[in-house]
Amino acid sequence: MNKNEYGFRVPTEVEDDDGVVVHPGSWTNANPNSLVEVVINTTLICPNMSNKVFRKEVMRARDVGVSLVKQRIKAVALWEEKEQERAQTYFGRSDIALRNYLGERLPRLLKAMQELEPENHSVGQQNR
């Protein structure tokens, strides 16, 4: 391929002339009237901040939540009187069945929270 006046690679006579390389690995169709309209959703996730700032805030909150869930996992494992009182307050009971239930579910919650990434929080552009 040869380069045109803009520095893009263009096909030679013996090469396919349907495309022009605009970036290594990327091609654009050079056929007239063959453009494809691409719509990019630039809607803000939160009207009070950019999407980039929103994602950063979500990750900060996620990290705080992860820390709290880890504390609960440890406390449920020990199942001391203070944790039993907490369970009674929030669940209306503090029996061994609840302890087992929380002991099984809290690690799953932790795993799900740790898998949250900024890419999971997108309505608009990636790095607004």
C-alpha cells in the first residue's frame, strides 16, 4: 500500500481498494455514500457530576462497603454477644440459623462487591 497526502495507507492497483487504513489495525470504507451513523450516548449517569467523577465516587463507596462487609464476616464468625445484639436489632432474631445464613451469604456479597468495576457503571461515555 502507498500513503496518500494525509499519511494514510491507501491500496495500490493490485490491492483491494475498498478501504483506507486510518490507524494500524483500523480501516474505513472509502466508498462514497457508504457512511454508517454511530450514535454515542453522552447522557450523564448523575446530573451533578461527570461520569468519570461518578465512577470514582462509586468505587470509593464500594471500597468502604467492602471493608464493612469484611468486619461483619469476622464478627459473625466470632458471634459474640455484641454481634448477637446487632443481629437481634436488624433481623429480629439471633439464633444459630441466622448466624449460619449470614456466614454463607456475606462472603458471596463480598465477592460480588469486589467484582464491581468502573466499567459496570456506564450510561454515557467511558471517560467523561
